[in-house]
Amino acid sequence: MGGLLEFIVVTLVIGVAIFLLSTLFKEKGILIPIVTSLLSIILIVCGFIEGGFGGMGMGYIGISALIASIIDLFILIFIMAKKMAKE
């Protein structure tokens, strides 16, 4: 159960960092989760290529960053839609 808790904590930390960076760049903030998800996919592929424990660690961080960026993307789209509906 400890590994799952660590994965959730790492995903939350990465997600909060992506969200805070996205809120700093208000107009182009939606690009940060998209770029992060693309970079995490590249990291996952590099993890498969490297193999071994190093590749497994790269895949771990890549999957965590991918999940966090997708969740942040949905949250930012929801916030932007709410702001547009208000205006």
C-alpha cells in the first residue's frame, strides 16, 4: 500500500505545480498541461527503451505526470468554460 500512496502524493505534487504554473500564465495557461502531457509520453517511451530499474523509474514519473496533466487540463477547461459562461 505504501507504493500506491507515494504514487498519489507524487501525482498531486506534480498536479499542483502544473496548475500553479498554468494560473500564472492566464492567456496561454492551457498550453502548459498539453506540453507536460506530451513530455510525459516521451518520458514513458524513453523508460521502455532504457529498461531495467532506471526505465521503470522514468515510467513511474512519466505516468504520474501524464495523469496529473490530464486532470489539470480538465480542471482548467472547466474553469475557463465557467468564466466564459459568466461573461
